[in-house]
Amino acid sequence: MNEDIYTEFGKELNLFDNTDLSDHIKREASKVICLGMIYGLSNYGIVRQLSSLGIDVDESHDFRQSFYDICPELREGQYRTLKYAHAVNGIYTISGRFRQIKFTSNDYDNLLSRNNRIALNTVIQGACGDIMRIVLNKVEKEIEPRYKEYGFALLSTIHDEINISIPKSESLFNEILKEIISIITKPIDQLQDLRFGCSVSIGESWGALSPINI
């Protein structure tokens, strides 16, 4: 299936059906709402991010309720997460890192209080951080020392992307690429043996990248 998840999500919730917004804007707005729900964004947070569309708090609340109606498992999972977080005064990420959170009496009755949103966000964003940290450490320790003299370098990370410089030599390029893909896609024991896929784009500069088949 090649459907875009945010476009399909917006259609299922009937978001912005009675508007003349472009498909691109509808998709971006649906993305804000979808990720906001998962990351624990408040109704006011959604309003701020969609301010250019004139969304108000009542509409944001309605979007949230529609989301929960379609995905009741999300609300149930969030309540389970918060019940545990309140019991231990914090939350663990998938790799076992603990983030302490000082909950207050207000947090027990308000799903979207600041501390509760921190806890929910930490589960998701903390897992993303764990994944990137572990993969980067493996690349730095296992690959960079052997290929640095040939021009290999870790340049930067952007969200879930790793930007690297690889020698132009076709044999070295293929060798290094194969090793990096292996690091990313093989089970990671620190993350309960989870497996991840990856995509690769190459080019002479960041603005000239093109995807390749791997």
C-alpha cells in the first residue's frame, strides 16, 4: 500500500472536508493532529500549531475526541502509561533510561497537564533518542575508525536522519553502506531486539540527494 498515512488519517476523521484548503495543507494539518495526539500535545498546543487555519480550542477538542473514537487503544495506553508514571514518579524509555517527573495533585485529574504530557512525550521521543544514540555510537565505534582516513565522516543528524560523508570509491562506498545498513537493520539488544528498516539517499550535496534502492 502506498497511501500516505496522514492523508488517509485526515480522510477517516473527515478533517477539513468542508473547506477549500489544498490537499497539501490538509495533510500537514492532519499530521500535526496525529503526532500531537501521540506525543501528548494539548488542545492549546494544537491550536497554536494550526493558528494559520483559524482552529479554535473547541475544534481542537473535537479533533481529539474523534481520534480517540477511532483509536481507543491510544487513550487506554496513555492512561496505563500515566498510572505507572505516577506510581514511580517518572517514566522509563525503551532502553531503560529513567526520567524523573515531580507530579502534583492536578496531574491525577488532567490527562493533558504539563507533567502528564512530559511523561507521554518521553515514551515516544525518548525511544527515538535511544535509537539514534545507539545507532550513532555503533557507527562511530565500528565504522568510523576503519574508514576515517578515506574520508568517511559523521556530519549531522536531523530528526530520524543520519547525514554522513562517504568516499566516492565505488567499492568503499558499497562496503561502508552495507555495514551501516546492517547496523541499523539487525536486532538491537539494548532495545529488546527490535528491528528497524531504513532508506538511503545519496548526492554531492544535501540539496541534491536522491533515493536509491537498497
